[in-house]
Amino acid sequence: MEDVVRIPKRSKPVDYLFLIRPTLLVPVWTLLLIGHYRGLSYIGQGSYGWDLERFSFSVQFIYVFLLYSALMGGVYVLNQIVDRETDKRNEKLFLLSAGIVPLWLAALEMLLLFLVPLFLSVLLGGRIFLLMLISLVMGVLYSTPPFRMKGRPVADLLFNALGYGMVNFLVGWVVAGSLSKAAFAHAIPYCLAVGGVFVNTTIPDIKGDRADGAITTGVLLGEVRTAYLGLVLILLAGLASLFLKDMVCLIAALVAVPFFVLAVVKRNRRWYLRSFRIGAPTLVVAAAILFPYYILLLLFTLFSMKVYYRKRFNLAYPSIVDER
């Protein structure tokens, strides 16, 4: 028997915390941590996180981690504001689509999450501020019309690959080192890996995106060619990692490749979903091995989301096993 969704009539303070969609911050945190680790490794200070006495987070990194998380949370609020009518039709993301959180309060939260982190990032220097500003601009262009890059072929891929794989990675890197050519070079495998995962996420949404008039990379190429593109990008990520001697991304790519191969071979929804639902978390696992404290944050996020959605909406969420 399926759960009956319960829609609250009024908002509670906790709703404004979960409006930023904490689970979407996991890839942000992951690339931030890996970028920081690669930056430390490049200057000769990196070590595996299990050696806790040799490796600990600096105060500056924690500060950047919190500010960047808040900024990206604002981007996710913006995305929900723009997509609230679509979410209403699809009966998801109820806080805005069902009117639980007033639109004006969501907009106010979004502005605060944009402005406060940007203002405070100035205290950390121009490099951090510039990267955070670029992330904000990309987030706005990605979600809002008339730009709405999320609905434009190739642009959707580039914005995800560069936004998460490059800019996100560099934010973590510059806390440890300089914004040098080496920093950009070491971000390349992650751009390719993120791009490979992203294009496969567009495949299950092709039908809905086409109905909404959005021409994503998946809609443009179709299921089969998109799956091939995803596989090629993951393979290139592995090759770039090998060239740069980046064992973190190399191992993650090697683990993910079989699932992307099966997505190409099987050509069905189940394997398209598995390619990114199982393949993508390999970087999360890598970050958790490098930074054991990250495991606690992941567990806390998952547990709090499950409790929140059960208590507020009578829903079991998040779930990675639904393959319908």
C-alpha cells in the first residue's frame, strides 16, 4: 500500500531549512572536498583523511564550505521558484508548488542566501569572491528565463560540467593553493565525469522535457546517442585522470564505467537510472574515504531528510531504489 501524501496547510521554521534541498548539496560538498584535497596534494600537504592527526579542516575551509553551501542553497531555491508550476503538475517539491511556503518568503530567503555569502566571501579574498560570483551567475542563467540553460542542448551539459566539475572544484582548491593553470588542469577529469553523469540524467526525463518544450541534450540526441555520449565522457575522465595521476577520479571512473557500458548495451530505463544512481556516488565514496568526517555529514543529511519528509508529508524520501 502506497503512502498517502499529507500536505501541511502552514509552513514551519524547519521548512525554510529544507527548502534549500540538502540532498542536492551532496555533489557540491563532494567536489568542494575533492578540490580541496587535490589542492593540498599539489602543494605537498595532502594525506588520506583516516590519518586524522595529519589532516584536519582549516577554519578558512570550514568558513568557505558553509558560505558556498548557503549560496548554492539559494540557487536551488531559485530553481524551485521558477519551476513551481511544473512541480505542481508533477506533484513534487510541495513546499512551493503546494503553497506551503509563501512565495515572497522563499524569494527573501533566496536573496539572503545570495547576498550574505557573497558579502562575507570578500573577507576571504578576491579569488573566493570571484568563484562564488561565477557560481551565482551560472545558477541564475541556468534556471531563469529567457536564458534557462537547463532547457538548451549542450548548454545544459556545459553549465553542469563547468559549474560543478570546474568552479565548484576550484573553490575547494584555492583554499589550499593558488588559482593557477595547474588548478584548471586538475579540474578537467571532474568536468568530464560530471558531464558524463549529467547527460545520462537527462535520458529518463526526455519524454517530460519534450512535452514541456525543453530541448535538453537528451531530447536533442535521443536515448541511445545520449548514453553513448555519457560513456565517452566517463572514459575521457578516466584517461585524463590517468594522465594527471589523479587516483581519486581514476578509481571512481573505473567503478562507474561498467554501469555506463550496460546503459549503452541494455538501452532501457532501469540501466539508464543505474548508470548515474550507482555510478555517480563513486566520487561521494571517494570524498568520504579522504575525509571521514564527511561520512557523518552525509548520514546526518540522509537521516534528517527521511525524518522531515516522513513527519511533514508522510513520504519515504529520499529513495534511490525506485526504477519505474
